[in-house]
Amino acid sequence: MAGTKEGGKRAAETNIKKYGLDFYGRIGAIGGKSGNTGGFASEVVGKDGLTGKQRARIVGAVGGTISRRGKKL
């Protein structure tokens, strides 16, 4: 079953059972921090005085307040 959608789902279930619900978040953060180009997981303080995580929060909040729907007429 390796290499199929069903196999991937089973592997994900096993990983979550073994290592907890935050498994994929943790390994993603490790990968983001190991990069040398910055990114949202970066702990390095940029020119604006913010870390990547702080910058992502601000930018995400701005994007979340912008409506894609037009004004009600």
C-alpha cells in the first residue's frame, strides 16, 4: 500500500498516534528554521525589528480583514 493515498493517510495517523497532534507542525517549524533565507519561521530579527513569526501575524491579520466580497448594494 506504500505510495498510495490510503497508505499516506495511514502513515499520517500512525505518526500522530506515536508523536502527538503537533507532529507535522513541529517538523515544519524545524525545516523553516533550518533555512537560511528567513521565512515565517525565522527567529532572526529583520530590518523592521520583527521576527518572521511576528511579521507573519501582522501580515496575516491585514489579509484577513480584506474582504473579497464587494459592498452590499
